[in-house]
Amino acid sequence: MTSGLFSKFNRVGAWVLLLFLVTPALIAIPVSLTPKRFLSMPKGELSLRHFQKLFTSEEWLSSFFQSGVIAVSTSLLATFLGTLCAIGLWRVSSKYSELMRAFLLLPLIIPQIISAMAFYRLWIPLGLLDSYAGLILAHTILAAPMVLITVSASLATFDPKLEQASKNLGASNWTTMRLVILPSIKPGVFAGALFAFILSWDEIVVTLFISKYTVYTLPRRMWNGIRENTDPTVAAAAVVLIAITLIAFVIFSIMSRRNDKSEAP
Amino acid sequence: MQAFTRHIHPGWLIIAPLMLMVIALYLGPILNILWLSVTDPEPGLSNYAKLAESDALIRIVWTTVRICIITTMFSVTLGYSIAYAMVHCHQRQKNYMLTLLLVSFWISILVRTFSWLMLLGRKGLVNGTLENIGLIAEPIAFMRNELGVLIGMVHYMIPYAVLPLLVSMQSLDTRVMDASRNLGASSTQTFWRIYLPLTLPGLVASTLLVFILSLGFYVTPAVLGGGKVLMVAEYISVQLLVTLKWGTAAMLAAIMLTGVLAMLWIMSRFMKLSTVFGGAAR
């Protein structure tokens, strides 16, 4: 279509909207630099005391550590289970496997509050409330669909003839999987692992229900800080989170660009 | 074993671990909750009857539905505009736009909610600026009311609205629009009569996706509503964590779940579900 007045107007509008999406989050940066003891915009003087507090406070550091442990474990477990499952669904590819795929995607779309209820309900009798295992299992179930999606997308471009060739040349199922299938779906597996990590690292609704004292993740501590709405350490934590998001995003972009290049004919 | 593998594809063996885990640890308790909605505190439909009797409950459900509808309308309209601009500009500009969209998509919900808290409060940056330039004398109440919840939710949902629309617009055959122009239609006519109907599947998918996600939204309404705007998700959490009443909460969850599954079913008629989420994952 020719680019008319409407199109140009709309493009300007779209840029304004996109800036509206990103900029509000940046307000955490000035607030985190305030020299005052309460949440405020700094006037003139800047101070790093809230960052200092963030990185010396035992509570915040333990939350960083706990969130890290839970997110890494979730990412590994979800990637392992999700990748196996995606390959299985791809191999079977029947009416039933498509139904199963739709079923396994449900945790991603069912409202989180309902998932939280479900885990809370079952974790009580299983004694998993407020434990690492409980959080990792719950987050894995929520994150595995992500891996399923990214790995399935990679598998969709994989040539099944390569698998047949490998088998004809005498490789076992396991060897074929390890040496032929896995290397060619690597981008999907890595993307899935990254998404699973972020999902767990950020998860708050389910965490609010199934953790209490022993496990106090970073989102949980931020949630508390936001509800109390006084301590500027929350702003410093928010800045650290934004920085981590941006780093993860850059890694992801570089990775996918490299893949695009290697895939291009 | 031979007979077994003849009937069941060996692929199911590696599907099984995740499948069994989701069935046992997720589907199980969800079914249990549905069961609770008709058995707790006593067997029967008493929980569902509350929906007709209790004014407070009706108000909560109505608030939720109303906020979700308004959020969806704004997010999808604004999302359509963004997606349209992205499809109709140069690759380079499109990449920049996509970067901004994905960065906002990736920034933690807690960080964004915290930012809105700083911006919209009585002494927040927005009110402060408006007062300084003399536009307003009294601070505007952006928070602890539906306006604040709507701002926060629309801001969160826009990227979700854009992604299915983008998938749908990118797969259009642009020659159809050229044909329409060649046959004498104006660009406005072409947009309303050709372009919009052709992107309808994406529009439906995007609308339902945003509506579903809004329904169970917890964080933003709880913080920006400040206890004044009670939505279903927050009500459920209070019922379970404070008053320990499973019956009513289970009933609300059952209704929400039925609604979500019905909408998913409609959505699957218009678009392959994995494409919608696949778009979201990229």
C-alpha cells in the first residue's frame, strides 16, 4: 500500500506508544539514586547508598541467591523435560499427540491465580509448601510449555530425512538423538532454557501462595517492598532487575542473529 | 513388549515424563478444586447460588469483567496501530520497533508496577510535573481507583496484543491490497473493506488472548487498585490465604476456568494456538 497521510500519522503514533511501553520503567533509576531514606525523586544530590544497602543486606542477598537457585534448577528441569517431550510429540505426530500438545500448553494460558490455587491445594498434603522442591516443581510445570514451543519451532525446520539417514547408517535411537537431532535444534533448546529461567526468576503469583519464610525469592521481597512503599532499596533492586533483563535480551538477540546467519542459504 | 510397541509409538515414552508430571501435579489439583466448588462446605450448588444472592460477589465479578473488557479494547486498538506501523515500514525501523516491544515485554511485572506507583501517586512524578507547570491545582487521583488499574493493565497487555496481530499481518498477501487500489478503491476503502477483514483472525486471537490474560491478573490490580478495586483474582487470594474459605474461591475459579477454556476453543478456530504463543515466545 502507498504510504498515505494516515500511515505516516499512525507510524508516529506507534513510536509514541512504544516509548510509552518502555520509558515508565526507567523512573526506577532516579528514584534508586535518591539520598533520602524514603521513596522520592532526588533533588540535586545523588547517592548510591541504596545500592550499597541492597548488596550488603543479608535479606536481599539471600533472596537473590534463592531466586537464582530456583530459576536455574527450573530452567534445567523444564528444558530437559520439555525438549524430550517436544521431540516425542514431533516423532509421533498424530491426532492424539496434537491433543496432548494443546493439553501441555495449558499451564501457560490458565490464569496464574488458578495455577496458584492448584499448587497450594496439592502442596499442603505433600508437605511441599515453603520449600525449594515445591517452588522448583511448580515453576517447572509453568515453564515447560515455553520450552515445548521453542523446541517445536526448531523441530519444524528440521529435515526428517537426516534422522532416517542417520538410522540407515546404523546409528541407534540414542546416538541419532544426541548427534543428529539435538545439535540441529540447539537454538530452540537455548531459547527455551532462557525463557524458562526468566519465567521462574520473575514469578510472583504462584510464589506468593506456596512460599512463606524459609524460601523468600526476589520477587517476593520486591512485592513486600512495593506493598510497604517506603524503602528505596526496592528501587535499587528494580534497577538491577532491569539491567539483568537488558543483558539477557542482548544475549538472546546476538544468539538469534547468529542462528539466522548460519541458517541463511 | 513387542505387542506393546506395535500399538503405541515409542515417541510416547519420552513424552511421558512431562505428561505424567502435569497430570499428577497440575490437572489433579485443578480437578480437585472444581470438585470442591460443589462439595465445600456442603455438597450442592450453594456456592454457585451465592453468585445470585451476594451483592458483594456480583460487584466483584462485574468489576472484573468491566475492567477486562475496557483493557482489551484499548490494548487491541493500540496494538493494532503498532502492528500496522511495524508491518508497513522499512526493515531497519521495524527492528528497532520490535526491540522496544520485546524489551517492554521482558521487563518484570513487579518493576513495571513499582514504576507506575512512583509515577501515579499523589506526590508522584506525573502529578508533580502537572502542578509545576500549573496545569492542575489539585493532584489527580490516578491510583486506588479503576483508572490506575486500567493504565497499568493496558501498559502490560499491549505487547501481548501486538504479537498475534503481527503474525497475522505478516502473512497477508499484499497483492490483494494492490489489486483493490488498481480497481479504483481509495486507501481508506481498501483498509476497511479488504485489510481489516483479512486480519480478522489475528484480531480475534489477540482480543481473546488479552481478555484471558486480564481475567486472572493479580499483581497490578492489587497494587494500583490499592484495595479499592477488588477483582476476582485478589478476592480468591484473600479467601484462601486470610479467611481460608475454599468453597467460594473454588466456585469463582471454576467459572473463570470454564470461561477461559471456552475462549481458547473459539480462538483455536481462528488461529493455531501454538502460532499465537510461538509469536509470544519470540
